[in-house]
Amino acid sequence: SRALTSRDAGMGDPLVQAVADTGVNGRILLVDDRPGSADRLIATLSQHHMVTLEPNAQQALFAAAADAPDLVVVSLDLADYDGLRLCSQLRSVEATRHLGILALAEAEDTSRILRGLDLGVNDYLVRPIDRNELLARVRTQVRRKRYADRLRDTVHATIELAIVDALTGLHNRRYLDSHFGALVEESLNRGRPLSVLVLDVDKFKSVNDTYGHDAGDDVLREFAQRVRKSLRAPDLVARFGGEELVVVMPDTSLETARLAAERIRARVGADPFAIHKGSQFIPVTVSIGVAATERVDDTPDTLLKRADQALYRAKETGRNRVIV
Ligand code: GH3
Ligand code: MG
Ligand code: MG
Ligand code: MG
């Protein structure tokens, strides 16, 4: 390991950010129904954190779900409710499952403390509570929560990166490869048709050559939007390569797919595409090859091959057309 430098901070690394984040002003939900105890805890905690007191355990459960605090501080010895039960409820509801829980207990309550830890309580303090220890343990839990949140965001972003094409927001080729086979199999098993479109922007190289690569990217984004908006939700739209998309249409016959392709072709060709933030408009057309399942042994490969052959004929016979 090595020392963290200032250059490391703010680089999007959640661990570095969590370590650099020493202010740690957390939002804390305090569940305690003993006035003297609650007052002392609030006095200490509110020096560094935003504290909300909720003496009623049922109300606390609602507040925790609605406000998503960084930490719930739960007194295990509530007068009207079993604090352990509250901890267990916090852990069993989706909205509060990930919240930190710090339990407060009487020193002789060892068995309840152990049961609390077993239920997923993150940490505990025994009464009488030392204010410095309270602040230190709360700070640790708030930090842990922040780190866990950032890690979760990073994981989500990574998953998105793996299945979504960054330029167009459509699914990427990897996603298509891993889902196409199952869609074909399922359609064949149910005796339902499935169709495939292969779309390729006409003379796209000349868009790049004439207007520049950034303008080409603008065209690709707009092209992707027009295609996506022309189709139904169950249709899988993926960027297959540079300016080539593949659409997989479950429950769709060849004729219905051809009509959908015509709809796309009309929509792409209708209005010129805005490039360079709308400062210029250029006409764009698309050629589309269509194929549908014909045999029980059809696969993504046989379907793509037939759709590709149709696309080739569309290009050969003048572009801006749909060929089945
Ligand atoms: P055709 O009508 O026969 O399809 O002609 P075309 O010019 O569209 O075909 P070609 O395959 O020769 O050119 C595709 C071009 O797409 C070449 C490549 O530089 C460009 N391209 C591929 N990916 C991107 C991208 O992400 N952004 C931009 N701006 N251009 C891209
Ligand atoms: Mg080409
Ligand atoms: Mg092309
Ligand atoms: Mg191409």
C-alpha cells in the first residue's frame, strides 16, 4: 500500500473518496423513548450530524423507509416496543435493508446484544454511553454507509457499461449476443414467429468525411432514437457495429416486421438530422434487411445471415429501401 496523495482524490475511486471524506455529517434517525437519555444523545450527536428523534418504533420504521437516513440508532430497551424486533423489521424491508443500525443496550443485556448482532445490527454501545465513543462509532457507521452507497453506484455503472452502448444508449453487441439465442429458442418452443432486422445507414462514411466525426456521432445518436421510437418495448434494439443496428422482434411475423422496417425507413428519411447543436441539417437514409424464423432449427446465425443478405440486396439495388 502507499500513501494517498491529493492527486488521487476526486478520481472517482469510491474508496479514496470515502477516506478523504472526513467531515462525515450524517443523517441520523434516533429511536429512543426515554426523555433523559434521548436528550443527552441528541445534544452530543447534533454537534456533527442531523438528528431526527422518533420515540415510537412503528413511526420510526416509516421514517426510516421514507427518509433513508445514514444510520438508525436504536435503543434496545424501549418501553413500548421490542427494540430487537424493530432491528429485525429494518433488516427485512427492502427500503431499509441497507441502512446502518447502531444499537444501545444495558450492560447486562449481553444476550440481546448478541441477538441484535445476529439480526444484522452493525455496532452497539452499552449504557452509560460515553459521548466520545458514541461520536466515534457513529462516524464509522456513517462512513461505512457512504462507502457502501458509492460501491453500489459503481457496480450499477459497471453493469450498465457492460450492456449499454455508450454513444447511442442502445444495447450493445455483447448484450445482443447473450440474449438473442434465448429469444429465438423461446419463440420456436412456443410456436411463435420471431423476426430480425439489420439496419445500416446509407453512405455514412460521406457524413463523416463531409461534416466531421462529431457530426457523424450526432447522426448515430439521432438515428438510434428514431429507430427505438418506431418499435415496441419487447423489441430488442442493439448497436451491432459502427452504423449498423440489429433489431430482434419476438412474436412478430415477417410481414409485420417488414411494415415496422418501412415505418423506420420513413421516419429516418422524413426530416433531415440536426448536427452541431442544430446549426446544420443533413438528410439521412437507411437500408434494412428483414428475416423471420422459417425452420425449427433456425438460430441467431441463420437469421442474421438471411437478414444480412437482404440488406446487401437493398444496398445493391439503390439504398433507402427495405428488402425481405
Ligand atoms: P453504405 O451505404 O454502403 O453502408 O456506405 P457507408 O459509407 O455507410 O459504409 P461503410 O461501412 O463503408 O462506412 C461506415 C462508416 O462508419 C465508416 C466508419 O468510419 C464510420 N463509423 C463507424 N463507427 C462510427 C462512430 O462511432 N462514429 C462515427 N462518427 N463514425 C463511425
Ligand atoms: Mg457498409
Ligand atoms: Mg452504411
Ligand atoms: Mg456498415
